[in-house]
Amino acid sequence: MMKTFAAWSDVLTAARNGAWLWYHAPMDLRAQSVRIVRVYKNGKIRIDPGCGADLFTADEGHLSRFRTRAV
């Protein structure tokens, strides 16, 4: 079961702690696991989506697209 994050600070904390994160892109049917490359001091995250896709940077505007495992 997957859950969304309540706040961007929760995403940043999970990313810094090495938690598994999933990203649900607008045109995708389901969320895909992503690799966090870097968490910047300005609150943005550099992401490697895998599958040969380009790295991209996510910010607070992407909050609703991030998922984690529900515990």
C-alpha cells in the first residue's frame, strides 16, 4: 500500500534518510521507484527516474506526485 506525503518537509526527510520513494508522473499509470541523487539546501531534490530517462529536479510543486510505503 502506498501513501502520499502531507508536507514537502516529509519528502525531504525521507529522501535524506534513504527511504524508498516513488514518483507518479502525470502520464504514468502508476508510481515508479526513483533514486534520489541529491537533496539540495534550497529544498529541491535531484532524481534519477531510471529506465534511461533524464535526471530531473523536483520541488514543492511536485509534492502530490511522491509516494512512500504505508506502515
